[in-house]
Amino acid sequence: MKIVFMGTPDFAIPTLEKLNEISDVSLVVSQVDKKKGRGKKLLPPPVKEEAIKLGIEVFQPENINSPTSIEKLKNVQADIFVVVAYGQILSKEVLQIPKLYCINVHASLLPYLRGAAPINRAIIDGFEESGISIMKMEEGLDSGDVALQKSLAIKDKNAYELENDLAKMGAELIEDFLINLDKGKIQFKEQDHSKMTYAKKNH
């Protein structure tokens, strides 16, 4: 199974490590290096650093939907794209590139808390549980059909602890997804869009 992985923050690293262990990650796509801290030093995103350690080629386009990016992605001839907190919206043209699916590992129990900040929002809004959804990507924001879901009690976890737990869970669930896909046992289920909520970033 040939995979293109798209991710940027620490949260995405366990899934990348798992995919590298069990499959063929041909390319890692991450956001461009950003200036951070007092010295405004140019720093690579955590996923880029991890990919370099693992010896996987890294691609950092300013715009994932540009003709150059599309050509680069098509040349990989991947079966699946796996996206974890990448940070750019994928166009329909990009979503149609892989032979099978574009899959997103999302840190909420969809259709609840679609959007950019589901972990923080679950804690702020006093949710009793969070979880991971493995979803087939489409043009809408986190609105695609769901293949697998697993829940986790939040209890008294802070955002950092919850993020770590969900990152590990995401890696486990993507492994389950690929095993079941190989056996022809994956079934996608439409979300109940009437229950949709949105997790906005706090400014």
C-alpha cells in the first residue's frame, strides 16, 4: 500500500510512525518552515523533522493545490493519502489523485466538533468524551463518510494530555483501518449532518 502522508504538528507524528512501520510512505507533505521565538529563527514543522529521521522525502508547498503540487502528488501514484492536522484545505483535484481514498484522522467524534480545534473545544465546552474519527475526505469541512470511530473519556485531562492520548489512538485506528481495508472489510457510513457542530480556533 503506497501512501502519501500529510501532517504538520506533533499530533500527527504517531500516525506517521505507525504508517512507516506497517506500510510504504512514499512522500510526506508538511507546511513550510516558520519563523518562531524571539530570534525569529526559521524552524521546521515537527512532522518534517520526523520524516527526515525516518528517511522519507518531504514536500513543503506554499499551496498544496497549485499545478506544481498536483503534478508532484500524481507522480507518486499513491493508493491512499492520509491527512492528520495538515493545515491546508485540499481541492477536489487533489482529493481525486489517490487510487483509493483521501483519509483524514480527525480528533473528535464526528459529526461533533468539525474544524480546526476539536481537542481544545471539547475541554472548553465540558464534553465528557472525545475520540478519533477515520473519515473519507470530500470537499466539505470534515463532512465525509466515517469508516472507524473510537471514543475516550476526557475526565480531568488537560488539552496537552488529551492530545497525546488521541494522537496514540489515531495511530492505532489507522492501523485497524488499513488491516480492514486489506481484507475488504471497510464500510463508510454517512455522518448525521443534523448533529454537526464546529470547533473554531480561539483568537
